[in-house]
Amino acid sequence: MDISKGWVKLPRGIFDWQWYQDQNVKDVYLHLLVKANFKDKEWEEMTIKRGQIVTSREHLAEELKMGVQKVRTALKKLESTNDIVVEATNKYTIVTIVNYDEMQGDGNEANQLVTRNQPSNNQPVTTTKEIKNKKNERRDTFHQTKFAFMEDYHTTEEWEALYDN
């Protein structure tokens, strides 16, 4: 599985979805969800919006290795429960996934995922050597402070008395 091609969110509530146990309907829906536009695109002088896919029953059947009648039935079931809206012409079908934006967010998550752990432009990159040097500096400062403090107490008794309190 190549996640560099993108990803979709899948709500945990899908287990309670009425079509979850219907393998054909679930397969068609998940296929549509993954194949749907994640941003508006121009196609044949029209805009195919985010959450829509241009396809045909025959094409879906071929992609899903499923009969055309099974695809038609699955689409009708999904449409009957307002999970999708189907607009068919004699050349193609536009399927709109209802509530796509609520499910998938505003579309910036992919960029946030990539950039979340990257330093900002005004933040210099810290190298491993710099980190090691800073740790050593803190350790040395701690030891110098400890020994300077100990030098103020010349006898072992004075040190032990201070340490025990």
C-alpha cells in the first residue's frame, strides 16, 4: 500500500453503518470515497467538485471486479439512504458523496501531516552534534556548580551536616 498517493479519513462509526455487513455496498462506497476528488477539478468544460467522481457503472464493475447489476444495486442502496447522489447521463455518471467535507475535513490535513514535525523556516535545524554538545555543556555546568558548592565546605563533617539537612 502506497500512502504517498494520499489517504482518506474513515469514521470509526462505520462499524455501526447499516451497509457495513453488505460487502458489495461497502466495497462500492469505500471505492467511491477513495476515488472521489479531494479538490475541485475541471473535466470536459465542467467542474467536478470535491467529493465527486466521474465514472460509469461499467467502469466501477470493472475496477471492483463485480457485476454491473451488483454495482447498480449497491448504488441504488447508497442513494436510498442519502449516502450518495447519482447524476447519470448517457455518457457518464457523476457520483457525489454526501457529507464528504464533514468526513474528510477541509483538505489541509495532508499538508499538516507532512509539515507538523518539520521546523518552520525561521527555526534553524538542530544537528545531532549540536544536541550532544548542549547535553555535555549542561552536564559540565552541573558538575562545576556542584564542586564549587562543595569547596565552600572544607571539612567532611560540614558537608555531611549540610547534606543531611
